[in-house]
Amino acid sequence: MPEPKHKLSRYELTGYILIIAGAVVLVWGTVKFELIKELYLDPANREGVLGQFGEFIGGIVGSLWALAGVFLFFATLTYQKREFELQRFELHKTQKIFQQQNFSTLYISFIQKHNDIIDGLTAYDINESTWSGSNFFVFFQEKVLTSFVQKVRSLEPQDKTQPYLLHLFQDYFTYHFTFYQNSLNPYLKNLSVLFKLIQKYRTEAQDQGEYYSFITKANFTQSELFLIYHIAQFNLLKEFNTINNVFDVFEDMEEAYKVESIVAQELPRS
């Protein structure tokens, strides 16, 4: 690919015009003063034309070329400034790439730890069946929903008001969360730190379009979102209170798994 042609700056163009003008004046002066003829005359017959020519050169041509030198000097400064800006831009780009590489390494280690923590989650149902890994969140969700639905369906229709059912769901969710909190704490802590690191990187790198949060959100199951959503909804952990405002974590969560929809399904039909 051919390199783009260099465009002359206004300082450089003016300098070259002055140099050409000086050369034209020099030629014109040589003809005007008949300098060539004067050089062939005997020194005794010369009329001091060389001295006049020298004053002419020094006064006009010299001034034009001196002024041209000033303009070319400014042109050089302009090019140097441009080069410094390009170097600064390249340095900033290199620093950003280096920063991204460092964060990518850190992010991968946290994701691996996150997956290891999920693999270590284990719960047992009444039949002593094991629910481990991502199935742990499915089990937790079913425990909350089953407890809530069984209680609601034992109520009289007049007792099934939206405020009461919302409060009832929160009570059951909080109860089961408290029961399994020791098991969930490493998972939730690692997830909180992971999002804080992403937010810090986003701020320092001024990269609002970073893809780390998108990768993290893409790995969430609906059962995980059920847990995280209601922890934030009921203010059970302050670290998750604003997580959705910053990262829009629940944009892919199905409405049917949110407390509002769950309660709406249990309200009496008119």
C-alpha cells in the first residue's frame, strides 16, 4: 500500500515561496546590475557595481531568505508537535493494550475460581439426593417456590392480597437464603469482587463497551439470576443493591422468575 503524500503546511509553503522569490530577485538583480559584464572589466574601470549588488543582495534577497528560514523553522516545530502527538497516542494505545492483557489474566483467574466454587456447591433433599454444581441453584429455587406456593394455597382467598404475598415470599426466600448462606458466601463474595474489578477496569480504561461483564452475564443460569435478583431486591447483601444499575445483570432474566410475577400467579382471579 503506497504511503500517503506529504501535505505541505502553510509555514512550509510560505517558506518555499520566499526562497523562490529570493532566487528570482537574485537573478533579476544580476541582470539589472549587469554583474557578468562588470566581472570582465578591468578593476580600474569598474564603477562599484559589485558593492551596490552586495547591498541589494543583503537588503532584499537576504531578508527574504531569512524570513523563509523563520517560516521553515515554524514548519519544523509543527511537524515535531505532530510527531509528539502521534507518539503519545501510540503510547496510550500500548498502555491500554497492556492494561487489558493484565486484566484479562486476572479476569480469567476469577472466572476459573468462580466455576470452581460453583462445582463445590452441594445440597441434599429429603431423599438424600445430591444437588451439586449449577443444580444447587435449581434446588434452592425449588425450595423457595415450593414453600411459598404451599403456604399460599393453604390461605383463604380473602387473605391473598398482593402486599401480604410479597411479604410472605420475602420471608421464605430470606429463610432459605439464611439456611444456605454459609455455602453461598464464597460464591457471592467472589461474584461481588469480580463485578467490582470489572467496574474499576471500565473506569480506569475508560472502556464503557468492555465485554467482560457481557461474558460474565452470559454464564448465568436462570436459577442463578433468581438467587441474585432477590438478594438485591430484598437488600440481603449491600454489595448487590446497585449491581443491576451498573451492569444490567437481569436483562436476560425471565419475568416468570421474579417475585412480582410469582406473586401475581397466586392472586385470586376475579
